[in-house]
Amino acid sequence: MRSRPALAVLAVSVLVLGACGEDAASSTTTTTVLETTTSSLATTTTASLATTTSTPAATTTSTPATTSTSGSSELPGEPTVFGPVAGDTLAVVGVAHDDVLNLRAAPGADQEILEGIPPTYEALTALGQTRELPGSLWIGVDYEGIEGWVNLSFIGYLGDTTDITNTVSEQLGGTPGAETMLELGLLVAEGIAGDSSADIVMSVAPTVGDLGEVTLDVTGFEDDSVRGSRLHVFGQPIDEAFLLASVEGTVICARGVDDGACV
């Protein structure tokens, strides 16, 4: 299915400074994996030119359930064919600027955290494995050479980036202004979200130079191919306030991208 316009009419739950929901960085249970190998010991006795070799009782090697992306039958949850194909390039989406997406040793919010992935990271590589747990889907990814698992709710494909300033101004009934860049960014994001249950998260905090800037992710579009939009909002400082200068919108796709468009 092709993506619908970036300015789809949807509702809003504003999560500006919140954690990553089910997989918040603050919620951790560390699982230590220990593999113990016991080697057998051979004893050789020589007497009267005859050699006898005795071997102690057979040793037992105990290996706990794996927490890697291999040996999927021993991982939590059930395998499913739904999810990214091996080799796909994925981006972190819907994670607040002061939070991270946890890369875990196995599927599940109670598994060991291997790394924290930045909220706008765009170069995860899918390993082609998806596990379904009650209420969540987890995918295997490679993050800068470290393989682990992330919650699919915070993953998307980034499509084309376009200038949507005129469309935003038309939808808001003119050029909006606000006292702070965050307030201006929220006005734009709420216009994009419209009347649905979409979530708004500030993924990059405001900065101010010649222009003010802020980045917000709007996710949760009611579309099977379009997850939302990443909005890079620019404001012109005027009399201790900010007037909208421009908006760049990057489409966030759910299933993949073909020539910049969601599939």
C-alpha cells in the first residue's frame, strides 16, 4: 500500500519527555550468561610393558539457555514471519531526546541490556528474526557490530524528506508562532497528528542560533504502511518569540521503502 500524505488527520497523545514505554531505559533486569565447559582427563598407567588407559566418569557440560540471536528455539516468545527482512536498514523512532532504545540480549523488557541506542539513530541492520511476546514484537538487529534485540514499536524505515511548510501553514490557518521552539514544534506536530491516537515525542531538543530548531516524531498513524512522520521544525526568532520559518517532514514507514515511498 502506498503512503498517504504526510499530513494525515490523526489525534494526539503528547509524550515530550517520557521514557520508551515498555522498554524504558530505567527498567532493567540483568541476565548474566555463563557457559562452563568441563574437559575430560585421561590417566595412563604403565606396568610390565603393558599400558592401561583409564578414563574418569563422563563429565557433564551445562549450558544455560542462550540469550543471543542464534538458537531461536531457546529464546523467549514465539518466532513469527512478521517483521523486517535480513539486511534491511532501520531507524529508531518515537524515543524521547533524553532517553535511549535498549538493545537487549534476548527478546523481552526484562532481559539484559547490551547497549543504549540514541533516539535518532538511522543505521540499524535487521537480522531477519522476529519473536512475539504477549503484547509486543521483538526483532534481532545489529547495532555497530553488536547483535541484540529491540522492541519493534520503536523501529521504522525512513522515507523521503520534503519541505511541507506551505501545507502546515494552510492546515493551521496561517503561519504559526509561539513563545518557545518547543511550543512551536508542538503546534506543527499537533496539526500533523490531527484527531487520532498518534503520539508526539521530542526526539531532538530545541536549539537556537540564527534560527531555532526542534525535531519531533509523530507516530501511531492508522495506516498499515505509514507509521508517522519525523518533523524538523525551524523558527525565526522575533521579539522573544518564534515564527514558523520552515518544516521538513520525513515519512516513517512500517514495512519498507521503495524509492523513498512506503510500501
